Amino acid sequence: MEIERKFLIDDLQQLPFRPEDYPCRHIEQGYLCTAPVVRIRRDNDSYFLTYKSKGLMAREEYNLPLTRDAYDHLIAKADGRIITKKRYVIPLENSLNLELDLFEGDLAPLILAEIEFPDEESARSYQAPPWLGRDVTYSAEYHNSTLSARL
């Protein structure tokens, strides 16, 4: 089960840290289907096929490893735009991590931040600092699968 809150960052200058001070992962992903979500992703040198159920804050997620050849074969079959982004993982208090995604290409300068939680209660009760920006958890507009469909 994936339980996360998502925030829209307007300006990197508002953040109390510098993303480049943290390791960066380069992500490329495409969608074979968006209802339900079937995604393929390259995360640095790792490759995955992911299934996600319906939902906004909480949904089932299954990741299956792929070979590079399988990924290369499937990415050519993806619908819509191929999303590329840089991801920085920043540790927060209470063993939480913030995943900061800086979108590239025609989605730039979009910046989204996600925080995964161990359960729905802690996700609902989380008091986000103002620098996180607008909470877009309940807006499907900011799902990567939605972003892939808008050309």
C-alpha cells in the first residue's frame, strides 16, 4: 500500500534546503495504461513495471523488476508523453522522507514534493510546513499518469 501526500512547490528558493546537496536520481517513465495505472520506469540504472490501483492518498502499488531490454521494448509502446525528472530524497523528522521531483522537458518548471507515510492516520494528521506549498494530494491533475496524458 502506498500512502502519500503531494505538494506543489512554486519556487525552489522557498525551500529550507538546497536539493543539490542531496543525491539525485534520474527518472524516465511512461504509461502503458492509466486506468488502472500500468507504468514502466527507469530509475538511474534500475527498471520496473508498476501497477497502481485507483485512489488519491492511498492506493495499492506493485513493482516488478524489468531488464533494460524489456524496458526499452515497452517504453516504445507507452501512451502519451514520456516523463523525465530529477528526484531528490530529503530526510525529514519522524523517519519521513520528502521526494522532490523536478520535472524536465515540456513539464518544466513543475516541481512536486511527495511524502510517504506508514499509515493513513499519520498522513491525515501531518502538519505540512508552509514552504511545501499547496497540498494537491486529492487532485488527480498532479498524478504522473495524468501529466503523461496531457500533450
